[in-house]
Amino acid sequence: MMLKAWHLISMVTWFAGLFYLPRLFVYHAMSADQISLDRFKIMERKLLFGITTPGAVLTLVFGLWMLIDYAWAAFAGQLWFNLKLGLIGLLLIYHLYCGVLWLDFKHDRNNRSHVWFRWFNEIPVLMLVAIILLAVLKPL
């Protein structure tokens, strides 16, 4: 039970970062003055490497631990479980892509609009809903 609690705490931390980082990208893309641009670069770096990535790593560590301990034997081959793992894989790709976008901002080469980032910001919300519904309802 404690393992699952740490997994969930880490997951909430990870998602908090995935919700906020693209929102910072929205505001960064809208900024023009150097003080704001420099401030967003600092905030994005601290969020990505101080909260979001550690949350992802711990979520994966605790998730894999549970998978090895009991989940694989209990759920392997069930469609809902495979879909959940697939969505987690896509979420990792999203996270890594956020890192690519962060590098673009860091090196002043972002060419996307704030509107694009507003849409991009909705992806983890949809993934969270799907992952939670699959894990709780086990529909398939």
C-alpha cells in the first residue's frame, strides 16, 4: 500500500509540472522584454529539472516496482493495462518533447505562437483522464 501511495504522490508531482511547464511556455511566447524572457528561462529550467523530471523518474521507479512485485502477474494481457502502459509511454514522449521546447526557448529559437502552446498544454490533461479512468475502472 505504501508503494502505491508513493507512486501516486510522484505522479501528482509529475503532472503538476506537465500542467505548468507548457503554461509557462504560453507566457514566454507572449513576452518581449528581456527581463521577462530571462525570468521565464529560469522558471522553466527549475520546473523541468527540479519538479517535473524527478516526479517522472520517481513515478516510473515506483510504478515499475509495483509492476515487478505484483501488477504484471495480475494484469498482464489485459487490454486496459496495455492501453495504460501505452499512454504512459506517450506521456514520456510528451515530457521529452517539453525538454526540446525548453531548449528552443533557452537558446531563443522558439518559433511557435502562444496559441500553439495553449493547445499543447491540453494534452497531459487528456492523458491523465484516460490513464486514471483505465486504472480505476479497468473497463477492457
